[in-house]
Amino acid sequence: MAAEDLIKTMKKQVNDDNESNAQRKPALNKLLNLDYVTKELRRIPLQNSFLENGGCATLADWLYPLPDGTYPNVKVVSEMLGVVDTLAID
């Protein structure tokens, strides 16, 4: 259940950032929630469930460029790539 909730939260942050960017406003949702998301993703018991519930696609969404073509904040990208290194992805 925790992994599903985390995925929903992460998807909402992506959608909120995309909407803000489309309105020419700062896209800060992922950055503001980065500490929480990375803390949760580093929890070993959560990782398998996260991956089984489509977590890789959600991680990719966090790394995709925004609607105007700009890339996410460098801290977001760096932290997410660090998390990917800890996941047991085959």
C-alpha cells in the first residue's frame, strides 16, 4: 500500500510541475518533495513493491523534460539517479 501511495504522490507532482510549466510558472513540486520521495525509495522493504507497481515508469516521468523542453532541476535528476542505483532492477 505504501508503494502505491508513493507512486500516486510522485505522479501528482509530475502533473503539477507540468501544469505549472505550461502556465509559465516555476515547476517546484518535485524539488519540494524530493527529500520525502528519496527517503521512501531508499527503504528496502518498499522497493520491490514499488518496482512491481510501475515505479520505473514513475521514476522516468520525474526525469523527462518539462512541456517547454527544459530539464528538471539538477538536484532532482541527481537524487533520482542515485536512487536508481539502489534499486534491484534486472
